[in-house]
Amino acid sequence: MATRLPPVHALTAFEAAARFGSFAVAAEELCITPSALSHRIRLLEEHLGERVFLREGRSVALTEFGRRYLDVVRAALRTLSDFPLPGRSSQQQMRVKVTLPPTFARYMFMPRLAEFYALHPEIDIEVYLFVPLYDLSLSESDVEIRFGAGEYPNLVTRKLFVEPSFAVASPDYLRTIAPLKKPEDLRHARLLRSALEPWQPWFEVAGLDWAEPVSGLRIDDLGLLLEAVKHGHGVGLTRQHFAQEMIERGDVVRLFDAQVATPPHAYYLVHEAMPSLRPEVETFIQWMLSAFRSPAMA
């Protein structure tokens, strides 16, 4: 007896809507109307006998079943996409899709990408962005760089490096508050908060028995956090590679000697556990490990 499979156009609609979290954006990518995309999603749900999305106004979120089914759909679509077709292999351009946190992409990846192209001009790189700690499902990318605790079940996870975190502030902001001569003087300062750089580990190193701040400006992007420090919104935690140019220009200054040697979050290279990676993907992974794993990166 033949097994009735879900329509491919419904699967691609489901994958796009899950990736963007929006029917409207997914419809634009697929060059169809939002109503047509909604119809395809309903068709898939009728075929499965399960809801894959929870709809709340204009926003959509995956159901628990939808999250599990998404992994299956992405694997199936990737298998079809990667299957070598006769007569096309010689014409197909090698490419690697990599997803990065915005700050890593801006301050660390882009300045070094020319090194990879100089070594491998035959490989195209496609860059996608995601917000750390918010979306932890591997997208259709071949490789991801994640900033987090490194706990990603069923994925190959390799730590790139660890940088100490330390406190910084702008000269303009420092002129508006009492002098910060020792860590406990921070009680007079505005502390900028971020789930990516919690204060608690730094407090412990600095000898302060303080709780994590629960009020004030919160920014869950390390680049924007540093920009907030630069523009005088308060004191924030950062790392050398992000702040180096601003420190050299005098836009921000480091405060105190205290630093967290091994912060709770670090950068990890992540990809799916596959029996064999495409050669260009393995080439890119090896370059990333070589370029970014050393703590003494130039």
C-alpha cells in the first residue's frame, strides 16, 4: 500500500514560517501571498492530524509537536537539496551557510573572512544572523557560531575560545558620578544588564557579595551593550576583542583589575552530527577552528 506523503510545497511553507516566526515574511520569501501560505500550513496540519503552530494575533509559535516535526522536515529537505544530480555537480557552486551572533559577525568574523577567501576562493560563504539565547534550533545553515553555555544536545559542539570579561565605562559618564576607585564604588553607578554577560560572576571575583541587578537598561546583544556604554548609559561588562578599538580611541575605559577569567558564556562552533560533511563544509570548519580557537588571536 502506498504511503501518502505531505505535499512538498506545504513542507517548505512550514519550514519557512518556523524559521522566520512569521507567515507574512515566509510568504514573501516563497513569493506567495500570506493567505496562500496559511492554506499550505492548514493542509499540512490536516495531513498530520496535529497543530504545528500556535497562532496569537499576528505572531506564531511552534507547538511541541511542531518543534519535533521541524527537525524531521529540515533533515528531509536538506537531504533532497544536497543529493547530487547527474550533470549538475560540475556546475554547482560550492557554498557554506553559516549562522552567527551579530556581535561576533561584526567584530570578529568579517575582519577575518578575507583570510578564508584568499585560501579558498572557490567556496562561497552565506552569512545569516540570530540572537543568542533566543533561538537554539539549528536552522538550515551548515554551521553555526553560538554564544552560550555550550549545552546543545544531539549536535557536534566545539568551544572556540574563552575571553575574560571586565567592566568598562565612557569618560563622559565617569565625569557625571562619584569617582570609581574600587569595585564597591559601583553602588553609585548605573549597571547595564545583559543575559549574555551577567554581573554575578564578576561581583564574586571583585569580592562583592551583591545580587544580580534586576532593574535598569537591559540589552541582550554584546555589540549594542558596548554602544550603550560608549554613549554614557552606564557601566557594562565586555571583552577585549569587542572593546579593543573603543579603548584605543578613548571612547571607553576599563575599570579596575577584576575580570572573570572563564565567563559562563563562550563562543561555540555547532553543526549537526552527520556521518560525513560536504568537503567545503569540513574545510570551513577546520579554518574556523584554526582562526578562532587560539586565545591570542590577532
